[in-house]
Amino acid sequence: MKIMTLNAHSHGVDMPISVFHKNLDNLADCIVQQQIDVVALQEVCQTQGAKIVKEEEIHGFVTVGKGTVIRQDNYVWQLMHRLEQKGCRYSWTWVGIKTGYGIFDEGLAVISRFPIEHAETYYLSHSQDYQNSKTRKAIAADIRIGMQKICVVCTHLGRWEDEEEPFAGQMDQLQKALSAKEGNIFLMGDFNSPANERNTGYDYVKSYGWLDTWLLAGHGGHEVTVPGKIDGWS
């Protein structure tokens, strides 16, 4: 099974529409060419004022609960269109976590070549305020692969040093939420934690017994995936 995790940073207040569509095209091409089975996506947004998509136009969507609204520029819905045009049908789920840049529903998503049987979401932060930039959630998708069932969890955690919403507390909440899950669980996402930093987020996650698939694979790149300055980091 091939899996991918990506912080898409899908929308930006100054992002040209041409860049938005180019990024979508590149991601769809990568998924098809690399034959990716499951993708976990963070910072996948939609504009709060965009037109709502009719239910009959949405294919393969598994909701995490009532009230989820998909809008025309929802990054994952747009991605599904591109994959369908390439002859690939994926099952998918998406949830909005908070307001981004004052105008976006910023969310998490899981897409799967195999059927998603059930999806749910959990608050990990103390805050459950949709307008609070530090509100954090995880989304979990139960996926059926033949006779086997796996759970794919996607999250975007806060920073280790945050005194108001610390990483450790969010990871504790996530571990508690997943404690009843059975079978193989793949924990994916943006952990805001450099893997080469000791005694912070990376080591804390591993202290719960999680295995790093990059290490298990035994080969791979040896550089950070996003060098230099990005939003919130330097």
C-alpha cells in the first residue's frame, strides 16, 4: 500500500487562481502516476463565501457528521474532479477545523482508493472556537481493504512550546481518542515538530509506541521537505 501525507496550504489570500489550479493539477498527476492508495491532507480549505455544491454533484464523500458543507472551491472536491477525469475514483472525507485568514474554512481530509466505511473527528485542543487559530482536530477514516480494515488518522497539531495549547496535551487527547481503535492505525499529518529535534514533539509521539514508517522503510530522502521560511516558521 502506498500512502502520502501533505500539508497542501491550498488557499492563500494572495495566491493567484492560476497557482491554485496548477497545484491541484500537479497533486492529481502525482497521485495517479505514483499510484497512491491513501492520502492525508492538511490545510485543505474552501472560501466561506463560495457557492455551495449540490449533494448530487458530490461523489464518494463520507461525512463526519451533519452540517458539513462543501463549497465550489473546496480543494479536495476540486481534486476529486481531476482524479475522476483521469479515470480514478476515490472515497474521501473532509472536515473544517477553524477559520483561516478570516475568510477560509481550513480543514483536514483523507482520500482513499479503497472504500471509507466510516469517518469521525475529534477535538484535540482545549479550544473548540471556530474563530480561534489554535483550535485543533483530527479526522479518522476506517478503510476496508479486502478482508482487512485499517484506520487512517490525519491531524495538524500545535507547537511544542505553545503555553496555551501545547503539543503534548493535544497528542494526549489524540492517543485517548484512538485507544478504542483496533487493527493497524496510520497516524499522518503535520506535527509542527522537526524530526531531528530531541525531547520535543517527535520523541513525544514515539513515546506512545508509534513506529516511524520512514525509518521502517530503510531508505528515503535526507532533507527537510520544506526548507527555508514558511508561514509561522523560520
